[in-house]
Amino acid sequence: MSKKSGAKKLLAVGVIGGIIAILVAVWKASKPIEDPWENEAPKPEVHLPVKEREVTVEEVRDILTEDQ
């Protein structure tokens, strides 16, 4: 009878383990998934071209001397 009793215990442990595995799988499947594309990336700033103008050497020297 001890072999039958051991088999019943093993079967009970297997059934309980299976139920726990199913419950864990259902719990993980029910958790919300974080969507990496949920937040849109910031839109880049648009840089419009500046009107071209000629810069003289004196203006460049003045700017450089102001920085020092």
C-alpha cells in the first residue's frame, strides 16, 4: 500500500504544482504591458535660414575682442 500512497502524494503534488503554474501564467498575462511607443518623441525644432549678409573683418574683430 505504501507504493499507492506514494503515487497519490506525487500526483497531488503534481496537480497542485500545475494549478500554481497556471495561476502564475494567468497573473502574468493579465498584467498591463508598457508600450514603449506610447509617448511620442519631441518634435525637432525647425531652424529657418537666416538672411545672408556680409560680415566685415572689423565686425569679426569686435566680436572676438568682446569675448576676451
